[in-house]
Amino acid sequence: MNSFLPTVEKLPQGHPVKVYYEESALIQDLILELKDSNPAEDFQKYFNIFNQITTIEKRFKRKENQLFPYLEKHNWHGPSQGMWSFHDNLREQIRLLNGYNSDRNIPKISEDIPYLVDGITRLLTIEDMRLFPNAIELISEEEWKEFYTGDEEIGWMLLEKPAPYPAVEAAYVHPSEDFTQRDLSFSLENTFHYDEGYMTPEQVNLLLRFLPIDITYVDENDKVIFYNRGDDRVFARSKGIIGREVRFCHPPKSVDMVLRIVDEFRAGTKDVAEFWFNFKGRIIHIRYFAIRDHNKQYKGVIEMSQDITDIQKLEGEKRLLDWD
């Protein structure tokens, strides 16, 4: 391994690829410690090392959500398919080992740990020999500079957060106010920039209409300004409520509770309230969320209602598509 390391060492501090290699060094150290540990003799020591290794999930997510999309822009789709599948295989091995750890099934732990170690070692080799060298060739310096914010959202395996890249001090820009021009594979005509991404008003309306949740938005002045019009709403709504004060949108027996929620949200003492109950033979879950802007200023309340009857019946797992 590390055939690409001399090139990596020349990269500036905080460069995304350099950070990946710092993680690689940590992973290799953990693998050595894991090999030397014996769960039968000191389960806690083994378990602590295993848990550190499982933070490799952050590395997987950064690659899948940050690195791979940029490689796709340069027409390299292999990692998004083959390597992502490799990640999923390792995730499955970790899931199985988590089950064995819960049961302290030492024979199965001892049997399966080598498969996990071999899989991670092979992945690091492929990254070193192919993934990162090609990424350095394909992705421009300006594109690498776009990584840090997204990487930070997902996180790193490292104990200390990497230095920002580039190192130049820059004022914080909220995603909704970031109008940096980027190469995208779709037209920006008639779109607006949201927290991350672009949609036309029609797409936003379709998104809200097809969400399987009833949404009502009350602004900071306690006026209803929006509700979505899905086909299977839990509670009926009509356009007559738009502009209506929220106090007049609830029956007398519940209005005091609603007003208390609004007052607590406005005061900043609470952020969430939730309820669930039977309604016409169905189980309904209602949640209220305080809405605040990036300066933490109160901007209203969103009410979300959902029929969770069928969700509550779910058991076990379903991982395969069963369409006829």
C-alpha cells in the first residue's frame, strides 16, 4: 500500500485526499490493535477497538456523498457502483459483528473479524492504487476547495477535526446564501437556490404535494401561510384558512394547548412538541416544530401530521423489492 503516499505528502494541509490518508493511517493502526486483541481474554478492550473501527462509516459516507458525485461530473462512474457495493458489504459484516458483540458470541466474533479486516485492508489498497490517484487527476483545485463544508457535515474518523481547506480565513456563508457558480448537469432556468440544491416552484410544489405527511406552516405573526394539498390528508384543510390566525384554526378544547406551544417556541424555551392518538381507527402522530432562521430568530411553526398505523406494524427487515 501507500504507492501514492509521496504525492499525498506534497498536498497542502487539510486537502481532502490528505485527510483520507490520515484516516487510512489510523485505520491501519486500529487493525493491528484489533488483531492483537482477544475478545475471549479482554472483551472490553476488543470492543473499544471494534467501535473505533466502525466509525469508518463516516469515511464511507463522505466518499459516497462528496467524492463520488464529483467523480461522476468527470464521467467516472465506477466508484459510485463498484466501491459503494464494497462499502455495503463491509457494513453488513459490521452489522453481523454488532449482533455477535451484543450476545458476546466469542466463537462467531473470532470467526468473522478476519473477514472484516481483510475487506477493509483490500478497500484501502484499492483506494491507494486507483481511487485517490484518479481523483487527484480528475478533480480541479477549485472543486477540492468546495469539499470542506460537506465533509464537516458528515464528519471524520480522526479525533481532531482537520484544518479547513483552503486555509484562508473566510466569512461563514449560510448554504441558502451561497450563490457560487458550479457546473451542474441540469438547467438552472426558473430555479431558486435552497439550503442545498435548486428547484423550480413547480418542483417544490410537487415535492410538498407528494410528501406522505400533512404540513401546515404558521408564520411568526401566528398566521397560517401554507398547507400542502396531498390526496390523503389526515385532516381536511381548505384555502379559507390561509391568512387566518392559528387560534381560530383549532377547536376550543385544544386552542389553549396550541397557543402555549406557539408561546414557548417564540420564547425559545422549546423546539418540539408531539402527540399521538387514535382517529377513525387509525393512529395519528402530530409534531410541531419551531422554525428559526440562521440567526436563531423565530419564524413560525410547522405542524406535521402523519398516519403511522401501518408503520407501527413493521417488524424485522425488508431489504428486497417484492413487486409482482
